[in-house]
Amino acid sequence: MEQELDIAGEEQELYEHHRIVCDPKQSQIRLDKFLFDRLANTSRNRIQVAAKAGNVLVNGKSAKPSQKVKPGDEISIVLPYPQRDVEILPENIPLEVLYEDDHILIINKQAGLVVHPGHGNWTGTLVNALLFHFGKLPSTPGAEIPRPGLVHRLDKDTSGVMVIGKTEEALTHLARQFFDRTSDRRYNALVWGDFAEEEGTIEGHIGRSVKDRTVQFVYPDGEQGKAALTRWKVLERFRYITLVECKLETGRTHQIRVHMQWSGHPLFNDAAYGGDRVLKGTTFTRYRQFVENCFKVIPRQALHARTLDIDHPITGKRMHFESPLPADMQAVLEKWRNYTAVKPMENDDDEEPLDKQALNNMK
């Protein structure tokens, strides 16, 4: 029997994908029993919920738990990760709800909010807030306490639209959409430098940096990491920085941030990827002070999850959600609009290029 485990998605390793190829001498037994015997820490009920949501495939087709496996069958299953064996307490943290029904919750996550508990962040997270505000949600199968389910996540200092699965069935169905890339996620990002084209793509495998395990690195030859593709298009130009829309075709950790940095356009004020210094502009002290003032207005990477399109996990209806730019991004954009309006665009004598050596040092 051949078995593989793949962790899907940037946002980030919240569900798992198993692929199993049955042995030539495999006996014909029920699919749910076959998977239960082979997947550690997975209940039979959890497998059956996944099958009901269409997340168990045999030879590429949805399968029922009672279906008999046969020699040579190729089985794949997507499962949300089970609840961690730690106590997570409800906390009264304000949330902005964009939409809610019995199955899903759409929120506008504020910058500075960690999505789920983990090393160094066991309190003050989105999960703690969800337990406080929605603690009376129906219990999900296999869970001892009622809890909302994370389908994806955003970085601590990234704001914008997120979907929460309120039942195990909704969570599993949404996880499949993110794994199959049938959801549509678009971000607004303010990046250093200008672009010769109006739109383009950035493609390069992404994996952890061998020099700094807290950040990601692009491996263009694919020798490490996982395939990643980001589509971008220009929304507004400010001579030295540009507002772009990014569409994720894959979902890797820090994908937009590291792809933009690798292409020579780090996100504005992204400290982890070198965007928290002047990389494009003039040598004038007044200009550099202007940029420093902008950094104070938005003390984080200028990245916002603007829109999310998903299929409702129960009705199948395609749904569109949008979050307006937060106040800090709106304020810094207005400062740049005012700056470029008063500074002659045709005078490039005082302009210096992107610090290519600095960018190379970051790679």
C-alpha cells in the first residue's frame, strides 16, 4: 500500500490530504473501515462526515462510506485537523461580522489579531474570540465542546475577509474548496516600485528559508518547497510604490509577501521581507521623512484580504464577500495620492533605483 500526506494551503496547514493506493491483494472491505484502520487519530465518524461532504474520492469519484475498496483503488481524503488537546478559553475580543447563518460565519479580521492559538500565542486569538461570541454553536461531530472551525487563516498583521465553518459538515466542505482552489481570494497590497506591465504572474516554489525559519523563501527551480502561483494587476500607481490586486492560485505561507519580495517589490512596511525601509525614491531628506511618517500611519505590512468567493457548503450557491480597505491603508494611500499630485512626475533627476543589492541580500 502506498500512502502520502500533503498539507494543503497557506492559511495554513489547517487541513490534511491523504492519498492511498490499495495493494494488489487488498481484500474488499468497507471504505470507512479501510480508512479508519490506516489513518491515525481519525475517528470513523470523522471519515463519514468527510465522505458526506464529498471529500473522499475513489479513483477520482466521490464515494460513500459503505463502498467496498478493491485492489489498486486510489483513495484520497481531505480532513480538517482535529481539535488540539489544549484548553482554549473564551475571550471578549471584538469581531466584525460580515455575514452569518447556521453553517458559516464571515468576518472582517482586524490587523494585529493572531488567528489561532499556538507557540507563544495561547490567548488573545481569533479562536478565543469565536468561543466567546459563538460558544453556543451546535457541537461538531467528535468535538467535546462546541467550537467554530478554521478553514484558512491570515497572518497576524494582515486584515480582511475570513470564512469560519460553524459545523463539521460546513468545515469539511469548505476545506475541500480551498484544497481544490475553487474558492477565489483577492488581496490588495501596497508594494515598493513600479511595474512596466499592467498585470502579470509570479511563479516559484515556496518553502521555509534555510537561513531564517521564521520566513519563507522562493526556490524558482523547484528543488525545494511547494509550487505557488500569484496573479497580480495594477490598481493605482504612486511613482515609487504601487497598489496591486493579488489573486492566489495556490495558498502557501506568506505567499504574496515572499513572491512580491522575490520579484523586487516587497510589501510596504513589511519588516519580515525588507519592506520597512526606503527602497525606491529620492535622496531628499524630506522624502525619506515622508516615508517614515507613512510607516507610522500603517505600522504593519500593507496587505488586506479584500474579497472572498465561495460556494455555500449546504446550498451550493456561489457567494461573494468584500471588506473595504481598513483605515490605516486608506490613510497611507491618501498621503501618497497627495504626494504624487504635488511632485512633478516628469522630473526623474533626483530619483534613485531600487536597492538591488539590498534585495539580493534578502533572498
